[in-house]
Amino acid sequence: MWRGAISFGLVNVAVRLYAATEDHDYHFFQLHRKDHGRIRYKRVCTVCGEEVTFDEIAKGYEMDDGRLVVLEPEDFARLPITTERAIQVLEFVPVESVDPIYFQRSYLLEPENPSVRPYVLLRDALERVGRLAVVKITLRQRETLAMLRARDDVIVLHTMLWPDEIRPAEFEFLGQEVSVRPQELDMATSLIENMTGEFDPTEFSDDYQRLLGDLIEARAQGVEVPTGPPEEPAGGDVIDLMTALERSIAQTKTGDEPAAEKKPARRRTTAPKQPAGGGRTTAKAESGGRSKTGSAKSKSASGARADSADTESKTAQGDKARSPRRKTTGRKRTA
């Protein structure tokens, strides 16, 4: 969708630009419910009432005082833009210094044949120093700020918003004195730690997209439309913040409901793991190794659940089934 060159210092890298993302949404059109005819829109002039073609259309801008400025395509072509066919590197910055709120869209850069070596050189240099390249580029007749970074053996370009395009957060609560108790902060921190894992985007799915596809397929086949789970009644139990935090932490520890399927990566075990070959040689362990019944009696008598072989077996099974890269929630995120 664009051809030009990356320019940093006296080095030029000829590249081609490709969209890095694609849209998988279902695209609907409007139709007349009565006869299923598609709805069309006409370009009609509000002055003469006539339908106009594209070659009769120019671009206009209304000034604050009401004056109308008319611009033709050649006016845009004459703009002295230096980044029309060049990606001009302005500086290199640390990755953590860029707020993700500025990122807009992502593109893949492919080197032209004569520029493969300088392309690889720039890619490897960005990886080595852990930096992003701040650049300017003109796409669709509009100059924009962008970032270059190395990803999966290629250079990726992220277009960015200008600072004046970021809206400030002007909410009423920001001027209020809101206090959080240390106990609540500790509980919230503990909950975050229990639900912490490594991000793997392949573990997440677009449930709405899947359900919408099922709905379309059902209507196409003339069968009953699938329905989702029943909605929980509005209201429910009113609980305070500390109680909600305590229940949430208890769920992440015991693996109740959906958390049982998607356990966080960092969890506390209920009993210490034992080394291969049996580990402890106490009378309690030997009694637990003889039979589950003996283990249950031993637990009942002594209260030492962690020492029984039955508990050790369950713990080992749970540790084996637990994945270190599992989702912590069923919600979709998110790049």
C-alpha cells in the first residue's frame, strides 16, 4: 500500500508497506425488511437536487466565520511534504518511554531486493539496543508520527496520534478526596498476584464473533437460534469491598467455577511437593502409603493433612494439570 525508503543518518533502506492486521468482523448491509431489497445511498446536491458523480465532487472546508474554502486534488498534490516517499527517522527512544495510548495502526515493512542487508542491519540494531525509532511518514496525503520496532524478524511500523489528539481525562472524581484502606490495597495486591500469568494472545478468543457466526448459520439453515446462558438477576447480594476481595482471593486459591478451567500461573500450593521415591519416612507417611482408608483415618486423628500420601497424590496431580500459561479470566482482553 506504500513504497518508499527508511532514512536514518546517511543510510537508506527501500521498503514496501503492508497492513499488519486484518478484519474478521461480519459485515452487514441495510435492506428493506418487506422485500429484502438493499438500501442504496445517492450523492445528491443540496442546492440543485441533482445526483452527482465522483468527478464532479471537490473538497470543501468551512471557516469559523462561515467562508467556504474549496480544494481540488491538485492542491493536495502540490503540498511540499518531505515524507511522501520517505520514512524519516527523527530519534531513537527506550520502549518503556512511549505510552501505548499514542499507537494507532500497525504495518509490516518488507525490504526491496537491493536493501535487504541495510534492512537486516537496522532490525538487528533495534533488537540489540532495545529501542524504538521515532519517524514521520505520509499515508493517504496525511503526515503522521510513527514508531519502528523489530518483531518476529521484521520491522513493524506503528502509526501514532499527535499529542493534541489525545484527550485529557477531566472527570469529576479526580478532584475528590478518595481514601483506600491499607488492608484493601493489600488484598487487591494479593488478588493481582494470584491472577498473574504470562500473556499468550492465542489463549483468548472472540466469543461474540463465534456466537454471531452460530446465529447466522442457524438462520441460514432455518433451525432454532442458539441462546446464551441465562442472565444473572439484577441486584443480587450487596457486599462491601473487603468481602468482595476476600471472596475473589478465595476463588483463585480453591479454583472455583470458571477459575478452575483457567487457573493463574502463580498459585500457592496446598501442600509441599515431595521428592520422587516417597520423600518422608515417618509413620504417618507409611500409614498413608498403605491405603486411602488408612490415610483418611490418619488425617482425622492427627490433622496433618499435608503429610498423608493421599493428599500428596492429589497435589501432584493438580500440579501436573496446572499450566503455567493459562488465562486468568474468561474475558477477552486485546494489540
